[in-house]
Amino acid sequence: QVQLVESGGALVKPGGSLRLSCAVSGFNFGDNYMSWIRQAPGKGLEWVSYISSGATYRDYAASVKGRFTISRDNAENSLYLQMNSLRAEDTAVYYCARMVNTVTTGYFDPWGPGTQVTVSS
Amino acid sequence: SYELTQPPSVTVSPGQTARITCSGDVLATQYTYWYQQKAGQAPVLLIYKDTERPSGIPERFSGSSSGTTVTLSISGVQAEDEAAYYCQSTDSSAAYVFGTGTKVTVL
């Protein structure tokens, strides 16, 4: 049974840091690209970052580049998102998802249930 | 940042067909993917590569593409189809972009 479970969400002050984790089971984690996607309250979906299977390639949305770092531990079947210099606009539910790559694009399947990050003083 | 445009809402009667459009220049050259998100839940992949349906997704969900507009159709709409629907593709800078989202109401 495929399962992705995020953790680490919390209430944090502006300028603070947080590390999200995603535990994966049910598929070969080390063979797959992974991604983080977020959803602000009452808003749509926003892709945040992806990482290749061997961590060679990573990319970030312009809104988080330089502040967030994606990483993975294939031995632990775990994905991470280190978030620094957090802002109020980073408040969202953060989802991890397997990313399926085609030649020129990719999509996300399946998704975890998400973890809430709130940035507020 | 680049966005794909969807109608904010669509209202449909049970048993009828709902059609949700997604527009953007990149859609003429990139595949489109569709997700369903029910209230309080994570999104679920409905359609990939414009028209393909993953296993387990009912046949009443279908996708089509024409130029810069793609369409998700839900035939024989059921009450359980009430949800938000998002399209997704890749923009010219290879960033992954989602549509603005469409709330489908079944009345």
C-alpha cells in the first residue's frame, strides 16, 4: 500500500525556520523523483520544489529559492524540506508527492495528506 | 508568475455533463494533468498526458485538448464529484504550474 506521511508542520514566527519530513512506503522511493507542493488557506496549489531520485537535480519555485532546501535520505525512505527565513505568505498546507517525469514535464501522484505550516507572530 | 486559467466555478445537475476548461499558451506544446481535491483532502490525479486515465479512476472522467485550451469532462455527474479541480502543466522556464482551480457544485 502506497503511503506518504508528512510531519513537522507547526506555528513559527516570521524569520524563523522549520524542517518538514515525509515518510514514504509502498513504492521504491530511491527510484523516484519527489516534490513538495503547498496550498495557502482558501487558495490554489503551488509547486514548491522537486528533487531527483539520486538528489543530483533540484529546483525551486521563485517564491522560495534561496530560503528553502529540499533533500532526501534514500536509506530511510524520507524526503525533507528545510525552510528558513519564513514569511507570513509561506503559511500553507505542505504536501509531499511522488513526481512522475516525462521528457519535458512531470506530474504528481500520489500525494500525502499534508502538514500545516503557520507563520505568524 | 505564470498561471493557467480556469473558471472559478461550475454548477451541474446530477446525471448531466460538467466541462471544465484550462487555458494557457504552454498547453499547445506541453501535456496537461488534472487533479481532484475534495474538501479537507489531498489532491488525487485524475488525468495524465491530456487524455489518459490512471487505474481506479472512473470512466466518466475524460480529458481533451485543442490548441491552448484543454478540457476535463465529467459525464453522468454524481454527488460525490463535488470537489475542486486543478489542471497542471509546465511553463517555459520548466517550472510546474497549476491552474487557478474550479469548484464543481452538484445541485
